[in-house]
Amino acid sequence: QVQLQQSGPGLVKPSQTLSLTCAISGDSVSSNSASWNWIRQSPSRGLEWLGRTYRRSKWYNDYAHSRININADTSKNQFSLQLSSVTPEDTAVYYCARVGIGAGDGFDIWGQGTLVTVSS
Amino acid sequence: SYELTQPPSVSVSPGQTASITCSGDKLGNKYTCWYQHKPGQSPVLVIYQDNRRPSGIPERFSGSSSGNTATLTISGTQAMDEADYYCQAWDSSTAVFGGGTRLTVL
């Protein structure tokens, strides 16, 4: 079955860049029938979608705001999140998740979550 | 930007029916998904395409959508259903989540 395994540091200093990786098993980051997403959850904001990467005839990305970058690594079958210039408000549990391309498809596979704390 | 509004909390007695609403401008023209989120766990998709259940989701979970409102209904609510529930829709190329509803089974 499809699984997503997250990795990355749990503590980031203010103004630095948060980096997380999501390794895919049982599916391909290059799949034409899925997109690969990052979502975070905090008590104050609930679930918040950050962005996605996906491949059709070429690679596409969509982001919630300008501090976000998401890259796919086809050689390792994984994708990564970079969030720049972090502040304590970026403290949250970060999840990677898959969604299909069908209209109305939901985020059906989720990573285990990574608690990231922004603190000096 | 597009917004989805949910009540912060809903309470229900065991065995009764719980209804959680999600409101957004012309939401009925989009597909709505619903997620169950328990503390310390990853969210779980319980409804997609307004009213379809993924495999493994109990039949007591159902969904509907019309006009500006989508509704998640849990029939015969069990103690294990106590969780936060989030609605979600796509607006252009952006996924939007509601603020979440804490379901308490009293």
C-alpha cells in the first residue's frame, strides 16, 4: 500500500529555513494521477494547506504564499518542503499528503506528521 | 481568498445523530471533502466528492452538499467518533480547509 515517511528537524531558529522531506513508497512522485502536498496543523489555525507539486506533461507547483518552495526528487522518489524566514507563528505539526487528480478527490494518504518548533 | 466556516463545537449523545456544517460561497458548486483528526494521529479522509466514503470508513458517516452549505452526518455516533472534523474544498488551484469542529460525544 502507499505510505509516506517524513523526515527533518524538529527545531528551527527564527529567520532560518524550515526543511522537511517526504519519502514515497507504493506510488511515484512522477505519477500523472496524483499531486503531492504539504499541510500543517496548529491549535490556532487548524489545518492549513501550504502547497503541492505534481507532474503532467511537465512539473507544476502551487503555493499558499511566497515563502514556500516544494521540490520533487525523482531519483529518490520523494518531495520536500522549504519554508523560509520562519517565525514562532510557523510552529506547527507538518504533514505531507497525496491527493488524486479526480475532481473532488481528497487527501487520502498522509505522512506521520512532524512537530516543528521555531525557537531560538 | 475563499473561506469555509464551521461551528467550533458540536455535542452529541452516544447513539444519536451528529451533524456538522461547512459554509462557503456557492460551496455546492464545488466538491467538499471531510477529515477526522484525533490527537496525536494523522487526519483521516472520511468523505470525498461530497458524499462518497473511502474504503474502510463506516457507513454511519455520510455527506451532502447544496447551495452554500455542506454537511457531514454521523448516524449512531460512537465514543470513538469524538475528534476534530475539517471540511475542505478546492478554489482554483488552492486547497481550502474550514476552521474545524470539535465533536464531543457526551
